[in-house]
Amino acid sequence: VISIRYAIDTYHPGAAHGARETRVLNYTLSPFRPVTLEYLLGDLQRLPTLADFIRNRLAATGRYEEFSLNLGTKPTEENFSLFTILTYGMLFIFPEYRIASYAEGEQDIYIDFTELKGVCDLQALDSLQMHDEA
């Protein structure tokens, strides 16, 4: 798996602050395939289940206002398409203003692969996890 997270910073004349756009690229190597939200879920009809799961995890931290959290975790591709793949799970990323203020910066939440088994496509999850060849 290759998972790349990068940011594009822009500063427009007269703006109160700069703007940052986070982007991600995720691929499996064998076979070479982009890892999209649709691939991860197996079907975008599962997106409301993922949205509810992540919203509940974020709400449990007590760090977010209910209105912003509900708005920023509506089950849309835009709200959940930023994720990186780590060794034992995934990091879902929320840009500034999505669920918190600009001053609080980008927000993210780590979800272990085992927690995603009830939400995501099992074959997709299996393709993302490290496997010992020994």
C-alpha cells in the first residue's frame, strides 16, 4: 500500500489568513489500484453507516459542537474522501472549518482496521493490511 498525504497552501491578497487544501493518494500495489472511498466501502450505500460510526467516535471526545459535527460528517463523499492508510488502521482527515474552526486546524481521527470490519468491505480491508509472507 502507498498512502500519501500532502497539503497545498495558498495566500490570497487581502485574505485574513492563508488557505490550506489537504489531498491524499492511496493505492494498493499488487494489483495496482487506487483506494477510493467507494473501494473501501464496497458500495457507497454504506457511507451513512461509516458517517454515523465516525461521528459517534468524534462526539465521544467532547471536543466538537454538535451543529458543526453533524454538518461536517453528513454522509457525502466530500466529507470522508480524505483518509490515509496506516499499518493497523486508517486516519480520517477533516479540513479546517469542516468540523471545527480554522484556529483549531485540521482534525483527524484514527480508526483501527478491526473497528472498520462492520462498516467496510472485508476484501478491501484485507488488501490494505500488512501480511507476513513467512
